[in-house]
Amino acid sequence: MTETELQDKLSKYADLAVQIGVNVQPGQILVVNAPITAAEFVRLITAKAYAIGASQVKVNWSDEFITRQQFEHAAPEVFTKAPTWFAGEMTELAENGAAFLSVIAENPDALKGIDPERIASFQKTRGAALTKYRELQMSDKVSWSIVAIPSQPWADKVFPDVPADQRVDKLWEAIFHTVRLDREDPVAAWQEHLDTLESKANVLNAKKYASLHYIAPGTDLSIELPEGHLWAQGDSINAKGHSFVANMPTEEVFTAPLKTGVNGTVRSTKPLSYGGNVIDGFSITFEQGRITNVSAEQGQEALEYLISLDEGAKYLGEVALVPHQSPISESGILYFNTLFDENASNHLAIGTAYAFCLEGGKEMNQDELTARGLNNSVTHVDFMIGSAEMDIYGITADGTREPVFQKGNWAF
């Protein structure tokens, strides 16, 4: 890819992020969370947002070196003191209708070797402080989206067999493919794709399955679904009636499980990059919804800390269906990044559930959502379980058993 071609793609990518991802409206504030390595792309986003009428673009910068230095050397109390100033600002911005765009370029091993207790304490404290903001986000009150750009450490992890000076370009090409920037009309391609996902969600919503049964090597898992559950897909509608796409790319159709209705064992099929560490080859066992046992070939300690963040971290908050014959899966690329890897595989999420996955859920408070069977937590972490060997059956209220997935792909 020439420099001219890259700049053209970057411009189109920024357009997608601003117009399809967060769908910035005239007079709206856009908040961008990004690493300093993404500065060039964030400048493009800023220009695009102002060009369509954003009132302000506010950027929160981060830096992996500084973050690692903090985890290595900061005083212990830093990780248990709530960042109320940051939480207050984010909540105020959300309550005033801002849109939120995260640009990620993470190194999957950024915090390798760091005491996982420090990481867990930081995430627990930060998550608790951001409870109100998270509730607004997870009930679709605000528009939000996540996009990614390459970094050298990330590209090195994904393409170790490619010459070092070609790895970032290789990752750019892969990302551009996943977000449909290699199509003649990326915006039209996205609309067609979202329509396809909606058609799958409509079928599942008409079925109103009482539960799902997952069968695959190392997996035998039953998941009950709450009464009034709703299957959602890539695009959402915020409180003002504006559409947005939370994840770019997205290939999933998803809902919330009944908190206490998960039983059996599930085995991961892809590594999970969590808290700057990689967790791989793991199995999780559930009884009446609660995690009772975890076992990992790599990252055992990090996985144990994840499920100990709070009581809700011992339960599931999301059930997502992604066919094995999806573009990301068929590429054969392992991204070591959940934004991409979850869109190559059926997955589940530990932690809090999305309010919009329940009829009337957007207008319910947390106590009402809990009473209806949805989980609540300071975390929400997706992990991948799908493969070409997975079958999933939908069980209706009268006990009828119907195939939903066969050999990793939609049965309808």
C-alpha cells in the first residue's frame, strides 16, 4: 500500500468512525479516548467531526509506557482510590448527550509480568467509580463506538512470521478489510451488513427460546434466557433516536442470559487479551449461573482476578452468536484483541448485561433489571468459545429442541 493509498483509506476510516460509528450530530460534543500513537488518526477524526458540526472534540490521551510505569512504581493506594474527578466528568458529558469514541492500538502483552492484583484493584476501583456512566452507556442512552489502528507491538504479535518492516502495513490491510473499507462504497456495504444481522436477530426474537444448549469439544453448556429477552445486533439507537454502531467491526447477534440460569462447562477457543496479559486454553464451569471453577493453560492468575472483581464477575452478562464463516474467522488471523477476535467466534461475556437486551430495559433502573434476571458488575469481558465443531440448540418453552448453529454456522 502506497502512502497515498494509506492516507485515502485513513480518511475514509475516519469518516466511518464519525458518521457510522458514533454518528456525530450537529452541536454534539465528541469525546475521543486514544493512545498517543494514534495522534495522526485522531486529528483526522477531529477534523471530520468539526466538519459535520460537532460543537467540541475532547480528547483523552493515554500512553502504554506511562501506564506500565504506573503499575510498576505507583504507591499501592493509587489503585484503590476512586478517580471521582474522571468519573464525574464522563458522567456529566454523557448526561449532556456527548458521543464517545475509543481508538485502540493495544499491545496484548503491555502489562505482562505486572502483579495481577494491582491490575485487578485498579479495574475494580475504576469500574465502581464509573457505575453511572456505564449504566448510561449500556442502556443506549448515549452513542459510543470502538475502532482500532495498528501499533508495532500489536502487529509484531499478530504477524511474527512477516518481515518486521511490513507488519504494520499488513495489520492495516487486515483492519481495513474487517471494516469494509476495501469495498467500493463502504457506507453502503455497512448498511447491507447491518440489515443481514438484523434479519438474524428478527428470527431469534420471533422464536423466543427459553434456553440455548451449546455442544463442542470441551463444552457442554446450557444457558437460560430471561423472559422478555431481546436479540440485538450491530447498530443501536440512542435516547435521541440517532443510530450508532458500538463495535467496528461487528459480526454478532447477542442477548443477555438469565443470571442464575447457566449450567455446565465451556472451553475457550481463542486467547483472551485482558488487562495487558494473555489468558489462553481455559475452561469455566457454572452452577446456577455462578462460576464455580476456572482452569487456564496460560494466565490462570489473571483469570482468577477477573472473576473476583465483584460478585457479578462470577456470572455472565452476554450471549453472542457469530458464524464460523464470518470474514474475520475466514481470514485465519488471530488478533489477540477482543474487538476483532469476538467477531470471529461465538462468545460469552463475564460481568454486566446490556439493559437494551430486555423488553423495556432501557427505561429500568438497576434494581428492576436485577429483578428481571440480568447481571450487574463493574466489568464486562468477552471471551471466545466458537469453532467449526460447535452445535447450538434453541429450546422453546414447550421443550421443543431446534438447531440454531450446526458445525459452527447458522442453521437458518
